[in-house]
Amino acid sequence: MTAEAPARVVLADGEMATVRRLHPADATAVLTLHTTLTERDRYLRFFGPVPSTLDKVATAIAAESGATHAAVGCFLRGALVGVAQYEVLAEPATAEIALVVDGEVRTHGIATLMLEHLVWIARGQGVRKFVAEVLAENSRVIRVFADLGLPFEASRGGPEREVTLLLDPDEAYFDAVARRELTADAASLGHLFRPESVVVIGAGRRPGSVGHAVLANILGGGFPGDVHVVNPHAAEILGRPCVRSVAELPEAVELAVVCLPAEACAGAVDECGRRGVRAVVLISSGLTGTDAGERVAEAVRRHGMRLVGPNCLGIATTEPGHVLNATFLRDAPRAGDIGIVTQSGGVGIALTEALNHLGLGVSTMVSTGDKYDVSGNDMLLWWTQDERTRLAVLYLESFGNPRKFGRFARTLARTKPVLAVRTGSGEVAQAAAASHTAAAATPAVTRDALYEQAGVIAVDTVAELVDVLAALSWQPLPRGPRVAIYSNAGGSGVLAADACERAGLTIASLSPETTGSLRELLSDQASVRNPVDTTAAITPELFGEGLRIVLGDEGVDTVIAITVPTAVGDPGAALRALAVMDGKPVLAVRPGQEARVRPLGATACYDDPASAAAVLGRLAPYAAWRAQPIGEASPFPGIDRAALASVIRARLDQGGGWLAPTETAELLRLAGIPMVESHYATDEDAAVLAFERLGGPVVLKADAEGLLHKSSGGGVALGVTDADGVREVLRGMRERFGPALRGVVVQPMAGPGRELIVGVRSDEVFGPLVVFGFGGVDTDLVADHSARLAPLTTADAERLMDDLRLSAGLWAADTGAGRAAMREVLLRAGRLAELVPEIAELDLNPVRLTATGCLALDARVRVERREPADPFLRRLREV
């Protein structure tokens, strides 16, 4: 946040405000705020009478922010209602803070919001501790400091309290911020989903128009509140009287739905703001990238409204007492427990129609369109507190704040399944990537890492999405990946087994007791091994009895039951009456049925075994994720942040780019990442001296301008055993690289071990991505990588190591020491990327893994200057 970029924020009661740095022009407003305080508040602020030089105090507070001073103000409806400031003390890392809030709005969470922003500013200036003196009787302010979520101490005894806040945000702090954001965001979204009145602006008389359809849906859907219509060319539409403009409405309206031509939207939205409208759904298209779109955004900012759209389908909620269908859907969504947010109106239409056909219903549906304001993150917060929503569905074409999305989605997915349709998977790897890590970290890989860490069930098509929703709506989650296939059509059972293996599931081994019971029940021609083939000549009663036997096997987590009708009977009838047994899901398959998926009794029935297997392939990993602990973050408090910053600053002062080998080695040392002993030499004598110090066979690695990959570029000499060999290698490198050769790195030959890669690729939107996989000469040949976004927890590091295709073989002979060492390297690499956001690429390749530990044999780091950002800072999207 800068003075030029004020933050739109939501207060605890849902009202919109602005937080920004103060400048000298705000001195009068600061003075007014202080002079209008009650006598009691002035005493608590100044520990006595108001200073006679209050005007000078106000001027000092409003001074431009710099290295030793910063102040932020909160503006509500244009008036300054709160100020928070700090002044750096003699110790540069410590600052004294003070804050004041207008007593009329003190319960709205303004003080906490300002402190959050002040913490972010201070950390950017190197401040690591806030101190304050507070009167002991000022318990309200002490509670604000204590509840902020940062490490907090307050002295005891005496009339004053010395308060200390350590500016070291951790998971507890970010969780506290998220809880506050949930409360405020839900309050503001209530104007969209629980309005007491609605106005449709641009409702046409012609039935074929969008505005007419929206009005008809609102009225036909049974909205319980007042419905108004604005149309200057009609007296009434659909039985509702019209007024010429919003200003002529008989009362302030809570929600406006705008269906006007693009050029008329800005004026209408501004008029809504002046009339007191709290939220707008902007159906109209053609605004983004135009002056009209900018004016819409400015009006929303100025009046503090929430906005859905523009270029959207609308919103719908089926909550009893608040039913609202403000869309132009042909068929209203059924009432249900599925929440939907989609950037694409077409996807929203397709999905609601598919759910209607299945008899499934929607709790809330939001089409965000061009997403000026309300986004997927807002809906994740809404669904977290909405008890009616049991499943959440996302169709997102872009991420405004992916790290915040990950935190919100992870919180929701712990109790409610979150599903997303992947978009943008066609990205190709960068053919000329500057590092192996960069080549592996494509946008699709980054997006998938975000989804996996957050526990999001990702699918590739809307049809797959509906398949999974059907299973989740009618059946419990599987306890594991072990599947039994039970069928009266042997060929379909074999196809199902193949599909399960492709989906990463396990074909369960039935116990002798199970196979024995099946043998007694079924005919001699039946196969009682998994997949079980009952034969086609089986009655529905016997089919159902056999299914119960299979479900009772302790080695079975779920069953795919495949049936085809015969002249003997239809075993599918047994599935209609089947209840879930011991919490184990049963998915039905009916080859050849007309619908891709349909309800069958208490379960979902698919037209193909592969569809059922694919669904279980999505649900089993999610169930496992939900059952596993989140893991703990590893802050590594011993890392010297100031020293790290010093190394990076020196390179940034030269324009950034790749660190020199000596700088890279120092950076890794400070981060605690083990690296083989290395010496840098710029001439033959220095290289020979390094060889003698190491006392054995060495490796020489060229440091040459433009040499990206040393091995393939002829920049590595292995097993050099004497001084003459060192000189000879260095001469050869000078001939090969000429003036581009800056020097050589001399290292001892490493012992045998598996070569792996640990890397970081930092994206300005997603943040740092940690990549793990097979390294050395295998990096490109095997191309086996896993990825997770920083910050990493211990659980994330474990999953990184286990998600490779060849993970089982990699760790098969490990005694635990090597794995533990690799886990720490992954965690430290992620922590380094967090502490130094200027790291654009980090490549530890190879990392030599042995039975006793691991060691980086080569490393490269590229840095670039970046504006500091706090992804968890409470602020709305920039409209």
C-alpha cells in the first residue's frame, strides 16, 4: 500500500471504508479527529489534558511516511475516523505506536485494521518490534493489541502498561486476520444474498430482453422483499410500477441489478451510491477496458458498495426467507446445498441445468464475470459461515490473490468439499528456461500445486464436475483407495479394474472369508475374486446379498457395482434399496444408460465404469488429505534476515540477475542449507591452492557469462587428481569460453548417492513455488517433479517427497536420516524464498542424497527487484 494506492476495506459490520497512508494535506482532518474526541478519550490518548500544541501534533502525525515515521488513516464516508502511527526509536528495529479512533465507530474493528496495515508498512522498513505505553484503565486498547495475533506482552502493576508487539507474523497471526476478514466479508455480502429490497435498473418491456428476464426471475422466484423497477420509458413492467431514475425511488434500496447499455452504467451506479444502495449486480457487458468501466469502478470506490460483475449472469440464493433469483437463467436453480462461483456465465448456465436434471440444488450461485470486486475468495469466506452450503464449486479463469485463496480454500475444504474446474492447462513449458526449476514450474503446475495444498478437488471438464458432485451429494467419502468391483457383466468388471488402476486406485484383495461366503452364495460359474463376476443369470435378491458380503470386507473401502438387465431380472433394483453400509460408498454403473449420470436410489449411477473410477480417483485423495494433519510451519528463527538482505541488496544494486558463486554459497550458508565445500578461483595459482586445501580429487566448474547449464555446456571437469590437471583444465576452459570465463569453483569429489533437485521459482501473483525431483543428468531425462507453494509445512514437505512417480523406489532403502535431511532442505528452501521475495529462481541441482544426509553440489540463484507485498493484508480487489 502506498499513498497513491489506498486500500478498500470492509469493517466488522460490513460497511466499506478506506485505509491509506496519511500525507501533510491530511493534517486538518487529523486535528479535527482529535478535537472532536470526548474528554474521556482525550485523557486516555494523552494521559492528561490535550496538548496546547495539538495543531503541531496533528502536523507531525500527517507528515510524509519515511524511514522513521509512518501513519495510516481510516476514512469512512469520506471522513477520517481513525489514525495509527509509529515513530522509530533509537534502536532502528523498534518503533513506538499510538492510535486513536472516533468513539462513534469504535466497535467496527477500525483499530485492528489500521494496525494490520501499519505492521506491514513497518516490516517493510525493517521494524521488528512495536512498543506502546497505555493507561491500565484503557483495557479496550490493550485488548486490541492482545487480540491482533502477534506475540504480545504487557507489563503488570502501576497506572500504566508497557505493551510490546513482535512483528513476526506466523500462522496464528494469519489465522486471526482470516477470522476477522470472514466476519467482515460475510457482513458485507449480506447485502447481496439477504437484501430487504431490490431494484432492477433497465428492466425492458420486451420479454426477450435481459432486463425483462431478470425482473421476471426475481418476481417469479418469490423474492420476499420489495421489488422496484427503473425504466424512464414505461409506466409499469410485469405489474410493477416504474420510476424514471434511482433518485425517484420511494425509499433507499439495498441491492441494485443493472441491465443497461455500457455507456449508461457509470451514471446509474453513481446514482445508486448517492441513493444509499449497498450492493450492485452489474449484468451489462462491454465495460472492461473502457472509460465507462473506469467510471463504474470509481463510483463503487467512492460510495463504498460491493459489486458483482460486470459482464455476468447475475446471482441467486435459495435461502428460506431470502430467496432471490437475480439472473437471466431460463430455469431457476433448485434449492439445495451446492454453492457455485463462476467467471463464465455459460458455465453457470450449463452447471445449473445439469444439477436441475439430477435433482440437485444450489444454495448460492454467483457469476463474477469480469470480477471488478466480488471474487472466488469472497465466496469461500461466505460458504465457510453458511451452514446451508455443503459443497463448493469454483470455475476460475484467473486468481487475484492466490495465496489468500489457498488459505481460505484450505480452511473450507477441511469440512466441506471444494471442487474446481481446471482452466489454462494448455500452457507449455518454457523451452529456453534459465534453470531446470523454471522449466518445471509452468503455470499449470503452479495452479495444480495451489489446488493440491488447499485440498481442492480439481477436474478438467464440467461433465466431470457433475459426476463428482453426484457422488458427493449421495454417498460418503471413501476411507481409502481400495476398490471392490462387483458386477453381473464380467467384461464391464474388467474395464472397471483397468480404469481404477489408471485413476490411481487399488484393486482390493478380498479376504478368504469374503470369497468363501460368495462361493456359497453364487453359482459355480461366478468369479469370486476381485473383480467379482456374479454372472448374468442372477436374481436381484442374490445380487444384493452378495453386495452386502463384499461391503462387509474390512479390506474394502468402496464398491463399484455394475449391473445390466437380463431376462432373469434387473440387479439394479437391489441398488435402489441399498443403504450405505458402515460408511462405505457404493457407486453404481449402468452401461448404456441414456444419461451420463443419474440418481439410483441412494447413490449415483454412471453410464460407464471409467466415469465411476475417475470419480473415486478424485475423492480418495481428497479424503486422505482431509484425514491428514495440516503439519507445522518451520520458521527457523536462527536465520539472520538482515544478513540475507545484505547479500541480496548488493546484487540488486548492480541491477539484479544471477548471484556470483560466492554470493550464492553465502546465501545458502545463512539459510542453513548444506552445500559442499567450495572455493572460488580466478586464476591457475588460486585454483591449485584450492585443490591443495581440499587435499584430494576435485571438481572444477566454470563460472562463465551466459553458461546456463554447466554439464551440457562443457563447464564441468570431474575427478581432477593433481595440480597439473587443475592448470590444464583451467587453460581448456579459457580456450572454450574466452573472456566470458570469470573464474572456476573448486569442490571435492562427492561420494556416491542419488542426485535430486530442489528449486524455487517465484511468481509475482502466486509467490514462491518449491520444486522437488530427480536431478543431475536425470533432470530432463526423467522429468519427474512435484511442486508446492511456499510457505511449506512439514506435511507439504512430506508430500513433495512422496508425490514423484518414482518415490517408492527413491525411499525404499532409506533408513530415515536421508529423508529427514531432505525434508529440512525443502523447508529451508521454502523459508528462504519467503524471507527473500527478490529471489526469482533458485536451483539446487544436484542435491546428493545418501543414507546419512544430503548435500547441494551446485546452486544458482537469480534475483530481481520487486515491490513488497503482503498477500494476507485485508483489502478488497482494486476495482
